[in-house]
Amino acid sequence: MEGLPASTFAGRRAATLAVLGSGVMVLPAAPVRMRSRDTEHNYRPDSELFYLTGATEPGTVAVLMGGSEPRFVLFVHERDPDAELWTGRRLGPEESTVRFGADEAYPLSELESRLPTLLGEGDRVHFRLGRKDEVEDMVLAALARARARGGRRGTGPRALVDPGEILDDMRLRKDDAEVERLRRAAAVTVAGHEEGLRAVRPGAGEWAVQAAIEAAFLQNGATGPGYGTIVGSGPNACVLHYVDNRRMIEEGDLVLIDAGAEVALYNGDITRTLPASGRFDDAQRSVYDVVERARAAAMAAVRPGATIGAVHDSAVAVLVEGLVALGVLEGDVGDLVASEAYKPYYPHQTSHWLGLDVHDPADYAWGGASRMLEAGMVFTIEPGLYFRPGIGGRAERLEGIGVRVEDDVLVTASGCESLTAAFPTAIDEIEALVGGRG
């Protein structure tokens, strides 16, 4: 997939600078993480840095300066033939200036000496704490020096602010280019799930299903999975973030698959629950039916002007009605919802924002009120019911059954669109697919 045009990043920077005022924003690249000793994990660029600049090289630091003369300054690794022999070609300061539209670009080795002056020109510094690395140390030291020098003149930064105060809401509303990438990520995710479905059968290893899914991701243009692939068979379907994938699938198992492809740094996220033997038994079918109706009710609640909380509430109402019908809960549905009696069986929320991050940033509530939905927002809908082994009580006959059904949803001007509708959710369709192995 082609990269985003430079004008997209320039527009985002302009919107950021308009809100930044006289502040300074410092956005470093994601750190290189070590797997063990000198072996690195595959590198994944920082989402905020990419969102505003398009830069993906390790070590890059972007500084956006507001005020009467806004500037975009980059610090990057210099060209180095010896280093490039091992890790690939670097752009260097000169090429980075042209590629990313920076006003200035300097070698990364000059960051420590130049940063105090750059920070001293702003009234607030926007930087995300918690990295505990050299860049954070530099920012804090530069902030201290800038404040010390500017105190007598009443100039210099007076606050440290998380960049998310500006960027989170910007990233929440996807533009057309982002929606295109999310559509592609969803399509590749569907292709992976289709291959995984063909591998689901009694006697197959969870790991073999994972391998089929992730191979299809790569074959269809993804860089890989956007998060740890979950293939939970039997009791493992009741573990929300199960990623070991080491169990052998048995006859009569349900297999919960939660996997998403990352394409051009944007993510898909789908969950389907499949009967390993090709058909749901009566208990499995009854639970799946409740979850699927909850998914449909949540989907029907999505439209501009509704709230993300209303989407969750719509799913919960159906789940609680279903738990009463299953004999797991007893009492008035409204009272059971209010008391959260469903939490042992449905402990998570129905949705999370989706985009450059699988769990994209932005608040779900403001001032105690749930966030109102707007066209361009993308999120998941993923109700589930989980009856862990040993849960006992009125749920004893359902022990070991875990079901989740998840789609990716785009809010449109008139309602919503499921980006993952190509992979069915209806019981009969799921049975037909698994029974025929796709």
C-alpha cells in the first residue's frame, strides 16, 4: 500500500501547531527493545511520531515549536556505512529535511546541546513521561536548564504536558486515507481468519491455527499481527488474553480466535468463536446465540450523536437477558444490570478505539458523560460470555464455554459500517464454514 502523502502530515502538524500555541512538543521514536542479550524485537515505529511526521526510523526525535514563527525540527541518525551494513540505510539530516518537510534537521548527536534552547522558547513542554531513557533524561534536564535561565525574565516553560492532550482527539477522527488503510487491515485480517478456520479441527494444535493466520497476514501484505494472536480452545477460550497457543484442540471444543493484521501501521481486530467439530452443541449454541444478539444490538446503536456508552449498554442489556434465560442469573434485568451481576461472565467493555494502535488513544468519557460518536470514529464491538472452569453455581452446566464475537466498525454520516462484515457471525454460516473448512 502506498504511503500517505507529505501534505497529510503537514496538515496534521498545522492543526497541532494551531492548538499548541506557544508550547513545544517533543516526540521521540519508539525505543529499540531487546528480546535477549543482543537480539532485538522487530521494530515498530512510534504512533504519535508517525502520525505527525511520517518518520519511522529508530532514534528520530521531532520537535514542534509553536508561537509566532512555528518550526518543525528533526533530529536523526547520521549516515554511517558501518552501521548501515548491519541495520539498513539511514536517511540522514539532509534527506530527512526534504522527505518529511522539516524546517531544520540535525544529527541526533546534537539533540542534547540544542534541546535546552528549543525548549526555552516555549511556555509549555508537551512530552510523554515514562520512557526512562536518554531522551527523557535530556528533556527533563533541558527543561530544568531552560526554567533556570528564564526565571528572572519570566520566560521559558512552566508546565510539562502529555502530548495526548492535543493528539488523542485528533487521532480519534480518521480521515479518508486512514479509513482506506483500516479497510485494508480489516480485509487482510479477514483473510487470516479464513485461513485459520481451515486449520481448526480436533487433533490440530492451537499453534498450527496461529501459524496459518499469521502466514496469511504476511502473504496479503501485512507486516504481521498487530498484537499477540489468541487461539484459545476449550477452557482456554475463557482466558481473555490467552496467547500461549500450546494446547491440542479436542473433539467438541470451541475455539476462540482473536487476531488482527497490521497493514501500513494500521490495525484490524477480529474475534470469532468456532466449533472444532463443525457444529455447536446445545449449550454452546445457546451461549453463542446470546453473544451474537448482543453484537447485533450494539451495532444497531452506532450512529452519530449516540454515545460509546450506549453501545456498551445495548450489548449488556442483551447479555443480561440471555443470562436470565440461560438460568445463570435470576431477577429483574434492570436491577441485574445496575448491580453489575453480569461481571463474572462479562468482565470487559464492549468497545475500544482502533487505528494506528490496536487500542487507540482518546477518552471514552468527558466530565462524567460518555463520549458522543462522530463520523470517522473507528472502534471494535466485541461482546462475550465466559464460564470459567470451576465457576460453579447456576452456571455449572456451562463451565468451560467461552464465546466472543468481534467486528470493527466505522461511524458514518448516517449510521455505521462494519469493516469486517466479510467474515460472517451467524451460527448457521459459521457451522457451514467450519463444516466445509472454508
